[in-house]
Amino acid sequence: MKKWRSQLLDMDVQLSPRKIFDGHNGTAAAVFSKDHLLNHVLSAIPHGLGRDEWLHALPRALVAGFVKTDKEFQRKGQTSGTTATFVILDGWTVTVACVGDSRCILDTQGGAVSELTVDHRLEENAEERERVTASGGEVGRLSIFAGTEVGPLRCWPGGLCLSRSIGDMDVGEFIVPIPYVKQVKLSTAGGRLIIASDGIWDALSSDMAAKSCRGLPAELAARQVVKEALRTRGLKDDTTCIVVDIIPPDSTIRPATPPKKYNKLQSLFFRRKSQKSTAKLSKKLSAIGIVEELFEEGSAMLAERLGNEDSNGPSMSGFFICAVCQVDLAASEGISVHAGSIFSTSSKPWQGPFLCADCRDKKDAMEGKRPSGVKVA
């Protein structure tokens, strides 16, 4: 399947979400996430916040929204799963959350390319492999006749190549929906976002995708990226692409420029980057005023991602609130997300945020503290 979308945004636009879901084992998880994820994220942000406070609260709300979406979908008893790359634009601020391997890259007006997501493929992400095995999963290749192993690394049971997704209830809850989140602020020069499924990135590096559509308006750029991926690799997987140009008011699209010639050293520098090298590039971009990095966190531990709340007292109705599903809790019902956690030694077990019993069970399953997964008939 090949798709492309484009969008041109000026700075009068405030909240503008863009998202890509790449489903597997059916479309149910992707469709459900498309319909519900945004509402779950927004419901996790307190009311009455100013713009800066709202942006500051957004990374934690994205974590809660992803987990709630996964939890609600698994109740349906369907075994479908999906990657999710979710981009929220507010002024010059870009916030990206992802699980799986649908990537978002930033191409700045100066021609530097940086990745705003991290691929959660077991084959390439050693940290995620260690987390999955520590939580009770097994990682290995598909074994065929006479013990010969083929294909990419997969998680067993289930055989999924990804370590994070929404859905996949038959695989095990150590495959978590907790997203990597990155928030950056662009300079007034703006930039271009390319958001695409893995069918694009299996064919093109981040730098190749950016260069293939430079000089084209957004409405043609997404089409060109898909065309280049098909030319390079053929249609072997979903190839969906969204291009968003973030430009100053009354600005025009940058004119077409001829491709630059890169020597071997430059080609090496701009090849596909690991999470660590991507972070270094982001710091360089920040140092020269192209982007300002506001937030970055990729931990799969819910206690770390939800943080501490010194002021998490009763709500207006006299109840506590579950940090994930937003249900009201009596004071005797709320369980601190830090209770029994070894990941937040400075916190107190009675300190918020709090979880309902159901979300606490979900947290324990994701960390391998109880048998994982729901039996599917």
C-alpha cells in the first residue's frame, strides 16, 4: 500500500496533530488508535494551563495516552497490533511520540537532517533486547529445518520484530506501548517534517529521503519520497508518507536547488544514525541555533515516565485521579506509581501520581512482575 499526504503550516496554526499507524496482523489496532489516541492524550492534560505549561505537560500526557489506548484495545480481545508515530505541532514547537519503526525526521532550512524518533526494532536496538529478556520474553530468529535460523530477531511468544507497539495482546505485555518522546523548538527559519512508515525507511536513509524531495512543495514532496522508495526497493511493505512544511507567515517555499555533491566523509556522517549519534546531532543543531531541544526520554518504565507529583491531591470532586485512565479514585483506592519501584529511589510510595488497580496490573505486566498477556481463544 502506498500513500502520501502533505501539509503546509504557518505559525498562525497552533495545535496540529499528524500521525502514522502501521498495523500488523490486521488493521483493527491501527484503526482503533487513529480514532482514540488523540482524545486519550488530551484528556491526560490538566485543564486551565497556559501555553508553556501545556507544552511542558504534553510529554507525560503522551505516555498516559499511549498506555490507555493499548489497555482499552486489548480489552477487545483482538490480536492485531500497530506502530504509532504521533506528531503535535504548536507554533515552533514540535513534539513527537513513537512506538515501533515508523520514523519522523526533521530537515532544516540549512540542510541538516535529524531523527526525532527511535526505531524499536529488536534487530537494531540492543537496549530494547535487554529489556524484553529481563521482563520475561525470549529473543531469537525464526528457526526452520535442522535448527537453521533465518530472518530478523523476533520476540517469542508471538514472533514480533518490534519491542514496542499498541495492541499485540498475544505476544506478551513486555512489548510495551510506552513511547519514546522528543520535543524540540525550531528557529524562525522553520523546517520540514517527513513522517513515514517502515516501508520508506527500509528503502531510504533519513538523509536520502530528505534530499529526494528538497525544493519541492509539500504537496509533491510526500509523493516524491514514496516514488523514490518504490524505485529503490519496490512495493514490499506499506509505504505511507506525510510531509509537513513549517514556515514563517507570508513566507514562500524554498526554491529548488541542485543536489549537493557529498564526499565519502560527508556520506558517512549523514548515513542512518543510531539513537546515540542522533542525540549528538540534535545537540549540534541546538548549538548553532537551528533547533532547541526541550525534552527527550525513551525509558520503558512507567514510574520514570510519569514522574513525581508533590501536589497531586484530591480533585475537585474529592477524589484522586488515575494518571493513565483518568478515572476518579477514592483516597483508599489509589496506588502510587512508585510503590515498590526500584527505579525512583528518591520518591515515596504514598507520593503521586496514582494508578487504579487495573493500571497498576498493567504496569506490573509491562515490567515482567506478573504473568504477561491475555489468553486468546
